[in-house]
Amino acid sequence: MKPKSGFSRVLPYYHRYRAQLILNLTLVAVLNSCVTLIPLLTRQLFNFNPQHWDLYIAWLAALAAAIAGMVFCSHRTIRTGSQLGAHMETDMRRDLFAHLQRLGFSYYDRTKTGHLMARISNDLSTLSSTLHQLPADLLSSILSLGGALAVMFWMNWQLALVALLPLPAAVWLGIRSKHRFKQHSHRIREEIGQINTNVENAVMGIREVQSFANEQLQMAGFEVINRRFCEAKCDFAETIARYAAFMIGFMRVHGVLLAVAGSLMYVFSGLSMADLLAFVMYARFMLAPIERMVNFSEQYAQGVAALERFSDILNIEPEINENENAVAPEQVVGRLEFEGVSFAYAQTGSPVLQDINLVINPGSIVALVGESGAGKTSLASLVPRFYDVSAGRITLDGVDIRELPLHWLRRQIGVVQQSPFLFDDSIRNNIAFGRPDAGEKEIIEATRQANLLDFIDSLPDGLDTIVGERGVMLSGGQRQRISLARVFLKNPRILIFDEATSALDNESEQRVQDAINRLFKGRTTLIIAHRLSTVKHADLTCALRNGHIIESGTHQELLAAQGYFHRLHHQGAL
């Protein structure tokens, strides 16, 4: 599919709210009609004939009606435009968030969280303001400029030509400045993303910062980024200031030029005072689009930059594609097979796994061991298709996992991370994340299976206790057991378990281990192992080195072989 860019990306949002857009533009048209009538009606009042009071009152009433219409339409235009922008922003943020949910791990491996936060919050807010104002401002500018010029030429074409003379210079400057505004806006948005990333890292790592007494180091790093942002803003301000100064000077010169030409015509050509007054008013309306351009230029530049970044993300195709003809099997036995599997991360291109051949029988426990960087986590990440193989294939019950529905496949697999992630929510909702439609009894049963019930009963708010950001209010053992309860509730046929390397106190260790042993029963289990006790109970242990399985067998068989596994064992790596 051809990537969309520019305004072709946002046209569907305009179409979705076309009724509100049409109403907004209709109000803009009526508003400009009222504005165009006001100088004409004022001119008629200046041409007052004392013998026709009834006509004077009629003109006065018409002027009052035009002013009232202008006030009413101004209110409605602002309200409908703001509502249009709010709806478009809501939909764009939803679509962007939904797209981010579909992107694979590779995208997040190379993208900073702070930049994404800037895109989904600041950028969309700026973009929506630009999008809802742009059609109204464009139509208003065309109508006010066109209406003013039409009446001015009708009244006095010579003076109208004088009013038109400086306009090409203003248009030329606006076009010339557009590219410069865009560059500055891109730079500012990038610096905002860097600030967000820096703040996020500092807040998430505040315990490390304070424990190492590195507050000044963090402050120094932040000051550099903050100063760059300040410089970007100042450079943009300088460009805007030059543009605004020229435009303001242009408007003043334009007014003086029109006043001089008008006064000469008044003296020598018989131009009436009423016509001159109307001309001055229309000249002001003619300059309104230029004044609007000055005030809107910075926001427009930022909006265009935000639109490009919004389009850039939506144009990224998910790396994990689903087969349109995929059919979910009626039942899962749980037999996994790796057939000549090789894998390389897109960022580096260097092979991480090479020619992996492995069979994991239903209900068996397979442990992966090896030094850091051997490929254990990469191998496990291929099963739920967090990444796709570069060569070979992985089958589940004889079917290539790429031929299975992606959502269905991941529902069959439970993943327990080495450092479990908990949402800043209640214990109940963190556990229910494993299966959102689960009932109260099922959640309680999952807590019992994970050895959490006594702990939850001791809390004043029980399951409704808020765990804090990333579970900061809980101990390491409690966080692990909540993550286990989440998987118990999901009840998958296949389990991927990245064993925690951090030590717990004896009681917590025993509770966690009991829950883990219970979780392993009857499930096809792939363990990234770090402890000897885990390897001893595995049905098969595979030793990885530099992306290859160099040894496999039971614990005793591998020790007896006196090979790589034996060396790891005696070095204390297990």
C-alpha cells in the first residue's frame, strides 16, 4: 500500500465530520457577508439626507442587524470549529494509539519513548488546532479579500488598484518564509522529544540517581538538552519576529499609501468623504487575511511539522504480518518444533541465531542456558512472533506459526518476564489483564494458585489495592506472584518463562517457586534458565553459544559430557 503523506492523511477525518465542517464553513461565509456589508451600510449613513429619516433608520437597522449577525456567527464559528478540532484530535489519537499497538518489538527497540509521548500528546494537540482553523481561515481570507476588492473596484477602480499594489510583495514573503518556518518547527519538536525522553529516564531511574548521588550529573545532562530547546525556540522567534515586523510595516505603509491616494482624490477628483471612509474600512478587511497570516504563521508551521510526524508513524507497516487466510485450530496439543531457524535483528543485520533445530514435546520442560548474548531470549521471542524468523520455520502442532491467526497464537502462550511489568492500577486489574473477561471467582482462584491469597487478604483494600507505577508499592516477590497469577488466569497451553536473576528472601523465594512449579504442570514450557535448580528439573536442556545450540540433553547427560554446559556449571554461571 502506497504511504500517505501531507493532507491526504487527514482528509478522512474531515470527511468523517463533514457535517460539522460544512456548518463551520457556512457560518464563516455568513460572517464574512456581514463584515462586507458593514462598510457599505456605514457609507449609506454618511450620505444621510435629513429629508429621509425613514431611510436613515432603515440603514441604521440594517447596520445593527449586520453587527448582530457578525457577533452571532463569530460565536458559533469558534464553537463549532473548536468542537470539530476536538473530535478530529480524539480520532487521530485513537488511530495513532491503535497503530502503535500493532507495531512489532523492532520498532520499539529503535524508538525512544519520550519521542512517542510527544507525538501522541503535544503533536496531535497542535495538529488538531491547525486542522480545524485552516479551512475556516482559508475560506475567510478568500471571502474577505475577494469581497473587499469587489466592492472597492465597484466604488473606485483607481483607488482599488492603489490598494492592490503592495500585495504581491506580501504573498512572496509568505511563500519564501514557509520552508524556514517548517525547519524551525521540526527542530523544536525533536528537542521536545529529547526533553521528554530525558525526564522519563530520570524519573524512572530516580532510585539509581539518588543512590549513586548523581543528581548533579543528571541535572547537567538535562541542562544541555534544555538549552538546545531554548536555542531552537529563540531561533524560531527571530524568524517569526522578522516576518511579523515586515508584515506589520507593510500594513502600515499600505494604510498610509491608501490615505495619501484617497486624500488626493478627495481634493482633486471629487471622491466623497463617505466613499473614502468606506475604502479605509475595506482596506482594513483586505488586510485582515495578511494579519491572520502573521498570527497563524507559527502555529501553521508547527502544525505542518506535526502532520508530517503523524503521517510518518502511520506509514510504518507492522513487521509482523498476519496471513489473511489463517485459520485457528480447534484444539492445541502444544508440540513446538524449530526447523533450521535463523534470526537477525533488523537494526544490526548480524545473525543472532543460526540453524536452530529443536523439538519441544507437549507438556515437556525445556531449559535454555548460555552466557549473556548467546541468543536465549531471542529464541524464546520467536515463538509468540514478537519477531519473525529470518530463515527456517517454527511450527505449533505441525502448522507454521506464520499461518496461524496472530491474536489466537498469542492467546495460547503465556509469557512471564524476568522483570514483570505491572500497570499503575489495582491488583485486580493487573491480574485480570491475563483474561479481561474473567469473573471474580476465577481471579481469586488465580491468586490462590500463585500463593497470593494470604497477602491480598492482609491488605485493607484487598484486590483493589493500587500497586503504583510498575508495581513500586510491592516487593519483588509480590510483583512476581502477581505476574504468575496473570498467567494462571490466562491458562495458556504453552509457557515461556524468563527466570528472574535477582535473589529474594527465603520465604518469598519458596512461595514464588511453589507457584512456578504449579504453573509448569501440564504445559509445554520453554525456560530461559539462570539457576541450577531449574535445569535439574527440566526434561531437556539446550546450551546456546553464539547463536547455536552446541549441546542438548538432560542435566546429568550434559554434566557427564564434560563440555560447555559442564564448564558453565563449574564456573557458577548456573
